[in-house]
Amino acid sequence: MKQVLATFLKPASTKVGIITAIMFQLLFSLIWMTGYRGVSDNTSHLKIAIVNEDQAMGSTIVNNLQSNLPFQTELVATDAEAQSKLNNRDVQMVMHIAPDFSKQLQTAGQTAPITYTINESNPSMTKSIMQAVAGNITATVNKEAVAAGASAALKQVNPNLPAEQATQIAQGLSGKVTSDIQSTNKVKDMPNQMLPMMLVLASIVGTMIMGMNFSVSTNMLGGALSKGGKLGARVMVTIAAAVVVGLISASMVVALGGHVEKGFMALWGFESLFLLTFAWVAQMFLTLFGNAGMLFNIAMLSLQLVSSGAIVPRELLSDFYHNLSDYFPATYAVNGLMNILFGGPDVGREAGALILIAVIALAIDVLIVSVKKVKTAPAQKPQTA
């Protein structure tokens, strides 16, 4: 048995398999633990757009919120402009104070709602955080309304007003301000919310393994074909595979009840594009570093999952990972998928970024293949009879 084990461990493929398993653990632990460190402390990176159309009580509320909220706030002139920013994910929530807010506060028996709008075409954590923020803001404003209302009421009544009656007045004001939370681009359920992460994860892993097998096939062909011919064949097969795999994936999403706001063709086309980009990036590392390129692909897998915004909003990441994510295709794949699946702006910007990354990766691949020397088998001496 000892000899069998030694024989099995001798091939390089066995050693590479063990090293790959070890590197998966090391790289994932290192990247995920550092990538998500301080997420709870980075909520100040989130931004709320405030539309205030009430210049009385509304102005006071806005000033207090800007001084006390642990988030970035931006005063926006119109609700339409704020909704546009929300749709483009420039802000995470819109808070709207109506023109008659103060009048409603002063009218007996009437509530004064503050309208909050949240874009659900975002990581689920964004929705949860903003809903909690809306509740806290309303509770804070309610306290201010109670104090102001009670003070105004007491000035108008007898200075000798009994304390019990003053308490009743204050209690009558305690529920004046209410939350009116609305959502845009609503997501139906948890499976749909997780679709962008699932599609990107499956695409990265699938193209990474596909690229590894294409490299094995290329090496097996040896000198039977020219290196230009092998490269051309690999590029064409990769393009065809991206289109076919994208079709299968988009069909499965629709068949299983996935929410596709912009339609099947948009999903198929965009999936094919980022599959092709992932494939050429993975192949680039394999061409550059051979079998060791798999280690770079493993690191890229972990880095892209952490920084893409599929799980945790990019705004909550450290500056290092947030800036790094701008150069990864998964960031644009996740944004584009959210727009296509849940709703949002068109994906022209994301598609352009993916095409640029794909072209750069393919150009590097072609350059390395062109300068590499072809390994040929040594010529054998002719045998004499």
C-alpha cells in the first residue's frame, strides 16, 4: 500500500489538486475576513436624498437630521430628481416632506406622513438598513412634534392648566407623524433577490473550470496544430459556449419563475457577454502562468464575490475593496443583472465596461501566445535495418 500511495502522489496533477484545495481555504479566509471587516462601521457611506417642501417644521427637521444622522444626506430640489438618483443607485433612500406637513401637524385628528422611497434593486441588506432608518427618523420627528405641539397648546390655554390635562394634550400629539414607506423595483421573494449572486458565482466557477480544461486540450494537441490555429479555435469555441450557456441559464431563470423586468432577450444577451468576459479573464491567467494560473483564478473568484455588491452593498466595504471592485467584471455583471432582473436604468455602461475588460484580457492572451515558443517533441534518429 505504501508503494501505491507513493506512486499516486508522484504525478504533478495530484500535488496540484492538494495545493489547490489548500489555497481555496487560505485565499477565501484571507479575502473574506479582510473584505467584510468594518462593514458595520461603514454605514456612514450610505446616502439619503431629502426633498423638503415645507419651510416651517420641515426645515427644522432637516437641520436636525443632517446634524445627527450617521449617514450622508443630500438636499434635492425636486422629488423627480431624487427618484432619478435613487433609480441610478446614487442614493439609497429618498425622504420626502410634503408642503403641507406643518399644517397637518397642527390639525386635530390628522396625521402628517413622511414618505420614504427605497429601491429594492439593490442588495437585500440595503433595504433592511433603510427600513430601520426610516422607522428611527419617524420616531425622532414624532418626539420633536410632541414637544413643539404641547408647548404651543399650553401657551394658548390657562396658565393654571392642571398637569393631567397638559399630559393628555401631549399624548394626543404622540402619533402625529407616521412613516409612509414605498418601494421601487420591487423584488418578489428571496430566490429572486439572490439571483444576481447565484448567476455570477456559477458563471465565474464554470468559466474557470472550462478554461482549465481548454488549456489541457491545447497542451494535448502539442505541435499537431499551429499555435495560431489552436488560439483561434479556442476563441471561437469560447464565444459559442458563452452564447449557449447564457441561453440555458436565462431559460432556466424564466422557466423557474424568475423576475425578469427587461425581458428574456436582454438577460440572455447580457449573460452571454459577462460569461465571455469571465472566460477570457480566466484563460488569460492560465496562459500567463500555466497551471499556477488557477491560483490567480481562485483569488479572483473570492475577490469578486466580496467586492461586487451581490452580497454586501459596495458602499459598506473599505475604500481598498470598493476601489478595487471598479476593475473587476463581476461588479458590472451584478449591477447589470439587478437592472435587468429587478428594474433600473439601461445596462449600456455595464456592457461597455465588460467589453473593455474582455478585449484587454483577450489581447493579453493573444500577445502571450504569440511570443511563447511552441514545444515540439525531439526528433528521433533514423533506425537502420
